[in-house]
Amino acid sequence: MVYFLKFGASWILPPGIFILLMLALCVKLLKVSKKLSAAVFVGTLIFYLLCTSLVAEKLMGWLEEMHTPPAQVETSGADVIVLLGGGAISQVPDVDGVGALCASPANRLLTAVRLQKLLNVPILVSGGQVYSDSGAEAQISERVLKSLGVPDDKILTETKSVNTSQNARYSAAILREKNFTKPLLVTSAFHMNRAMLNFNLRRFKPIAYPTDFTVTHNPTFHYTKLRPQAEALLLNVTVMQEVLRTCVTEIFGI
């Protein structure tokens, strides 16, 4: 009964309600133009599929499985951890200051801290202030790292980058300056392929350590995965965005 109620509720809330309205429009358009009605129906069907977790699991799973963490990270030879930012919120209260990381970069940071304690190597945090009203990512991350027990001398910051290409460019400059040769790259699994490509363009071949996974890699079918959800649409849009940006990077090197 619980699952049935969830399934039903999804059709009276966005995006489900909009899908029903579009289907109703298809019926109305049949009296005007069958071709137009068919075109609207196909567009509605594509939109509906993109709103289902059934499709989101497939597409996001494909993207997240492109890179896997090393089985034995202790023997990887990594001499520094590069932690990529992914968004921060300014002027909000935190445990020991003001400003907080968004969900994905917070997950990335947690993984980086655990790896630092395991490997006892420095963490290079990469991420600037993207917008005037967003948080300064590297600075907020540095504060959080210190509060979690990472020593000051094990933290490096790169505060100028506002996108993945700049993450790689400015981080590469610091890595060369500090004579690091084998970075362990930590970012969200969906973002790892594009991040690796950008670092490769800077003549670095980091060890990929994806984290912040969003879908299981062994999904099972349940009818509730056919209900329209804004969360599923967001995951599918994220996949399309990553693929598009990766293609731009491959073609133009940016």
C-alpha cells in the first residue's frame, strides 16, 4: 500500500501532473492534426522516460561505472590527494564558522579525509567562489578539514577555479610547483570522467577515486521506478550535461 500511494502521488505533483496534461493535449489535438498529436505524444513519452528512475539508474550507472577506485589504494603510490569542489553556500551557519559545502562536495570531502588518514599525504583542495553570492569552496573546505583533524601542513588550497577545466589548470600548476607526480583525484563518480580528461590535457594522469555515488550498480526492477520524479529528471539532465561538456572538452580542449 505504501508503494502504491507513492506511485499515485507522483502523478498529482510535478512533473507527473504535467505529463498527464500533455497526454490530455494529445487527445485534443487528434481532432486537429494526427501528426501534431503524434509529435506531442512522442515528446511527452521521452520526457516521461527521463523522469523515471528506471532510466536514470541505467544512464547514471553507465556514467558512474567509467572509473573505479583502486582495490588497494595504500599501494597506489599516490603522493597527494586532489579534492575538487562542487558548490558551497555562503552566509549560512556552520559548526565552527560561516558558510557550508553543498551535498556532493561534502561527500567528496569526507572521502578525502578518510584517504588522508589512510595515506598520510597532503590534500589539495581546488575550488573558488563561482558567484558573488556563493561560498568560497576551498576556504570553507579548508576550515572543515581542520575541524576534522587534518593537520594544517597537510592542506593546500587552490582558490581561483570556477569550473572543471580551471580546477585542472590551476591544480596542475600547484602540483608541479610542489613536485607532486602521482595525484589521487577525488570527485563525484558522475564527474570523474570529465575531471580525468581535463587533468590528462594538463599532462597529468591522476589515479581516479570516484565517490558520492548516486545510484546502485546492481539495480532491481520495481514498478515504483516507473513513476515520474523530479529527482530522476535531475539525474538524467546531469548525465546529459556531463556528456555534452566532455564532448566540448575533447573537441576544444576547454
